[in-house]
Amino acid sequence: QRKNPFSSDDRLASKPAHTHRGDPTYGRPPEGSRTEQRGKDAHSHVGKEVEELCLIIRRTGEVGEDGHVSVTFGKLFETYVTISNKVVGILLRARKHGLVHFEGEMLWQGKDDDVVITLL
């Protein structure tokens, strides 16, 4: 399949560079490509959403005896209306980065409204 079926030219299509698992470029777009830039932009956007989530938790939560701010998932879900359809994904990302803590793998609206989310 090295011949490009979408071209009337008989040249061979360029052979893609194959990388292997040990290679530092494995699973990454080529440096300087538009794909790399889109990835950086998306990473920055998600980072801003995580920051916004932490600010909302700080504003709506209550300080506990341990000094950490906590809020229930139900209250956070109601408050976080600007992007409520993504609140669980942003919470998971914030937990991955060690910014928040909550019990369970996934949170579901209604079922997990009483789960406490703690801002670390």
C-alpha cells in the first residue's frame, strides 16, 4: 500500500517513520507540527479548567478541622454549571495531578451527590 491510491501520479507515497516503544518520540506527534500545537493548546485549556474547578471548590466548600476545603459532589455539580457536562472529567484530571481527593473511581450525578471532594 505504498502507492498512493488518491494520486494520479505514479510516485510512491512517502514511507511513514515507524517508532518503537523505547523511542522517546513513540506516541508523540512530530515536533513543530500542527498536531503537536493542538495538543499543547488542549493541555493548556484543560489546565485552566482544572484551576477554575479548584477556585469553585475553594469558594463553595467549607474548611474542615484538617484545614482542607471540602464540598459534596452534588453541591459542586450544581455550582459548576458553566461546564457541568465535563465536571467529572475535570475532577479526574485534578485528582491525577494531586489537587483533589475523593473516594471511588467515577462519580455519578444523583448516586454520588454525597461524596466529599477535598481540595488538597
